[in-house]
Amino acid sequence: MSSFTPSKALEGVHGVHLVPHSPFAMEEMRHEDFHGSSQQLIVQRVWQQRPACLRPIRCTLHGDRNLAETIANVITSLPFIALGLQAPRKNLNCKIYANSLIGVGIASSLYHASRGKVKQYLRWADYTMIATTTLCLSRALRKKNPKFLMAASAFLLPVQPLMVSAVHTGMMEVAFAKRALKDPDLRMAHNVHKMSSLLGGALFIADDFLPETPFLHAGWHLAAAVGVSTCNKLLQ
């Protein structure tokens, strides 16, 4: 409502230029900015408060501190490729499981041989490939798994591979125990499987709590490979 009268205190100061402005335009711009930022804030809060099952895993990067550990971890990843090549392929589900074992060996080898930022992504790929293998084994052992369980497992596979691995490994353990009770020829393989599973679990936990201890991860590879070799008996 009044004319713009700039202060004379700034006259002659180099780089200063006073211009009239509309307070209404300024208020409108601030309202739009506030509206947009508030929407972004709501989306961020919803995303941050999502359930734990939808959060990606935090991959630890223990191991491979020197060349000797890297070589040991890569070499002990190769048995999974051999087990995949030797696994029964009598039907489509068995073929998919066998190929997934080969994928585990390749993913593990690439992860341990890698360096830099890419190592974190390959660690995720390693976990996800292991979970995929447990899912394929569960499907190969039991064709009539609940559809909801399989769909949920496939959905959670990229974000919670450890959860998927735990569920389907537990299902495999139950199936193995039931088969061993009925088939005496499987009892020896089941006993070896139980011992290797216990040893592998202990080494997996120790690798996380004792990251400075060398070759724990390589030992877990070997124990897991023995356990997987006994699982192949179930598919024959």
C-alpha cells in the first residue's frame, strides 16, 4: 500500500541492489515449499517405520583380511559347485536346486575375491543365493508346500534372505529326520548331517563374534558343504 523507499545506508555499496517485492508472492512460494517438504517428510517417516521384515540385511564384511584368507575362502567355496554338478537331476525341481548350488559356489567365490565397495553388494548376493538354494531344496523335497509360504518366501528373498534360509532349512531338517526314521539307509547320512550342521552353526556364530580369528569362515564353508552333500541323499 505504500511506495518502496530503500534505505540510503546501503547506497554506494558495491554488489548490493535493492528491489521491491510482493509479500503475497513470497507467502505463496513458502506455502508451496512447506506443502512439498511436508509430503516428503511423511513419506520418509513411513519408509523409516516399515516393519523389520521389509528392511534389507546389514551385511557384515568380516574375513578376507589378507591374501591367505581370501585364497582359503575361495577354495572352500568351490565344493558347492561340485555338489551342484553331482546333485540328482531327476525332475525340474531337482535341476533347479542343483543349479542353485552352483550359483552359491560362484557367488561365494566372487564375494571373497572382490574388494572395495562392490564387496558389500556381493555379500548381499551371497546371502540371497544361499536363501534361494534352501527355497529350491524345500520345493524339491516337498512339491505340495503351501502356496502362501512359497509366495511370501519369494517376496522376502531379496530383503530378508537369512529369514528365508532359516524357515526352509528348518523344513528340510524335519523332512530329513522323518525320512531317516523310516529308511535305515539314511540314518548314517542324517547323523553326519546333524554333526556338520551343529559345527557349521557354531562356526557361523563364531565368525561373527570373533572377527579377528582367521579361517573361521573357511571352516564354515567346509562344514556347510558336508551338510549339503548329505542332503543330496534325500533327492536320490
